[in-house]
Amino acid sequence: MAYKDLQDFMEHLRNKKLLDEISVEVDSHLEITEITDRVSKQYGNALLFKNVKNSPYPVLINTFGTYERLNMSLGVERLDEIAETILDFMDMANYATLFNQIKSVPKLARLAKIFPKKVKKAACQEVVEEPDLDKLPILQCWPKDGGRYITLPLVITKDPETNQQNMGMYRLQVYDKKTTGMHWHLHKDGREIYEKYKKRGLSRMPVSVALGGDPATIYSATAPLPKMIDEMIFAGFLRKAPVEIVQCITNDLYVPANAEFILEGYVDLDEMRLEGPFGDHTGYYSLQDWYPVFHIEKITRKKNPVYPTTIVGKPPMEDCYLGKATERIFLPLIQIQCPEIVDMNFPLEGVFHNCVIVSIKKAYPKHAHKVMHALWGMGQMMYTKMIIVVDENVDPHDLSTVAWKVFNNIDAKRDLVISEGPLDALDHASNTPHYGHRLGIDATKKWASEGYTRTWPDDIEMTEEIKNLVDRRWKEYGIQKD
């Protein structure tokens, strides 16, 4: 279903008893983080802090912090439903005959309904005021953080060459009432657009930041979309209805009409400021570095907004589930380029970009090596520090079986691939920032054509006949647990 906005989704969580509401006063300085971290580690509910010290606004956090709530936020029973829909649209067999073309019309009609809808009046502009970030219950998450951080912002910019808008999620360190850092990394779309403005010799780059919106729009800001796909369109696809957008008051950017807050302003192209450190999703503090500065000229908001935020740190946390959505939703796009891939898993402990496990239909010698290099050549997959490849009969989500295969199937000299290339800006292990060495592990069964001259042993498996026999007789054995 399409939720109207974040508060609509919050109400559905409340009705399903998936929201805990805290009425006692809490502090946005560290206390909310400690509470949320404990709840997150116990796979607990979303949290609404209704009485935050020194702020009139309630804080909503851990909104997407379980698979149940994530699925609910995107209107599906399981994330693979979205992947299957994408596959259905991409299946050219649907258009092989006139009859099938006619059958496909309802599917194509859905695509016509996903484009953003411009509106004149918007809830996010019910109140217009001068910027004062001190009024917002912005968290300082961890003790060694450089300050308070806006952690769930939808940062909206426009490419000066194509006029296409981009929406990404980049943390904002609060410097004072009117300025924040703009933490877009070297390889991010926002940074690329920033560089285009600089090359034109301009002094300012218009930027607007939405806080809140419907869940699909929030997720879309995190999605690794191709540059030609507008995140607002993708959000419309996910929610099966257009996202309503409205033009900002101080610039020509369009923002989600049902956001809770909008921060309108600009990035000064001649200004850099030290940003960080920040307790990041890697579970470590990211280091200080120089980043552009975001100047806020106006804040618009709902009359009664909720401040949405998240915390990151040692997994599992809320961001892990958003990462899992990306894993499942974008699997079909990866399979277009690598059709031999059966399934993939980004373990939560790998904080998404540090490890991926893929199962493949192995068809020729060193096939696993081909897959590794293909993945390192795909967009943000270039950051993946470790790729583990297993055979198609191994479930990449079964970490115990994957570990068994890795520990037993590899010869270090033959099966380990070391590749030098780009790494995520948050990677602290490499000797140099932004690039280093990545590891591929071929844990597939080895063939004679790969130089394996011995007989590869079979897995120990019971016959289906005996398995079925024991299934039928299990109650007769009187054993309590099955």
C-alpha cells in the first residue's frame, strides 16, 4: 500500500503494536542512542520519544529496524516480491507477440502512474520560519562524535547540465543554527553534481533537504540507482502511486510534499570545513576530513511534525535492514549482467560493502573468478572488500554452510584472488584512503579442467528414501524435538 507520509506509516505501526511510545523526558545527547541501540539489538519495536529535552518535536527512530517493519514499509510480504516485479517488467518475452503485448498493457499502465505529481499546496510548507537547528531534537549519537548529526536526510540537488534532480542520503553535522556539513563522498552522485557546479565557476549550489516523507521515498534516497533514474520515480514505482512534490520557496528544487521538515539553502562552492568524527555504520568512528558546508536559508514544516532519525554503529541496526532491501531489490539488475548468479547475501556483519556471498551456476574453469571481477566492475559493488563464491546448491544465507565450504574447499594459492581498486571512503583498514586491496574467495567445487588432479569428495547426504521414512515415523520414536 502507499502510505501518505511518515506519520501515516507510524499510525499503522501503532495499530499493529509495533511502536513503543516513551513519554518521560529523554535527552537527544547520547541517551536516545543508548535506548535505541539496546532495543535494536533485541529486534524491538520502532520508538517514538514524545518528550525530548529542549525541543518541542517528538523523535521517531528505529522505524525500519526489523524485516517485518521493512516489508510493511514497502507494502510487501517479502522483499523478493519487488525483485520479481522488476524482473517481470524486464522480461522481453512479454512482448514477443501481439497477444502478449495486449496482456502487458495493465503492467505498462502501472509505469505511467509512478512519475512524481507536482502540487501547489503542501503539508511540508504549512509553517515557514527562519532557520534554527537548535529547536530540532538532533542527536549526538556517540561520545566521540564531532557534534550533533542529522542522520536521515533526503538531500536534493539538480544536475546543472541535465536539470535532472538527484536525491541521496548524506549525513549533516550541525555547526550552528544555520549551517551543517555536507558529507558527500568522492564517488557519490551529489559530489559529482557539486563538481559540475564548481567547473561552471558558480559560487552557490542550491540544495534542499527533506526530513521525513513516506517510507518508500526515504528508502529510495539510499538506493544505488543508475544516474538516469530519478529517485522520486523509483519511489513511485515502489509505492505504486506517484510521490507528490512541491517547489521550494527559496529555490527551484522540488521536494516531497508530505515531508515533516524541509531545510532550504545552498552549498558555498568556495567553502570547506572540518567534519567528523562520526560513529558510523562500520561500527567504528569515521575520521575527520574536509567537506562542503550547507547554509540553510529557510525551514518549512508541518504544523505538528515528527523528527525522523536513525543511529548507526555495530550491527544489527536499522540501516542493516535498509541494506537488505537493496540486496533483494537490485539482485535482478545484477543478474542481467551476471546471469550465472543464483542468489546473493550481504551479511549484516559485513556492514553491506565489506562482504558479499554469491552462489553461481558454474559452467567453465575459473568461472568464480570471472564473477568476482564482474561484480567489482558494477557501480557501488566496487567497494566490496570480500567476495565469496559458492556453488548453486549452497544457500548464501546459510552462513554455517558457507563457512564450512570456505574452510574446507579452498587452497590458498589457487583460490584466493587479490584485486586492487576503489574502496569506500569509510574503510579504515587500507593504507590509503579511497582505494586498497579486495579479496575474492573461490569456494566452489574444483574441476579437472581447473588443474585439480585428485578426486573431489562428495558431500555426505542421506538418501531421500530414508529421510522420508524418518519423517513419516518421527512421532513413533517419542523424541520431543524435531
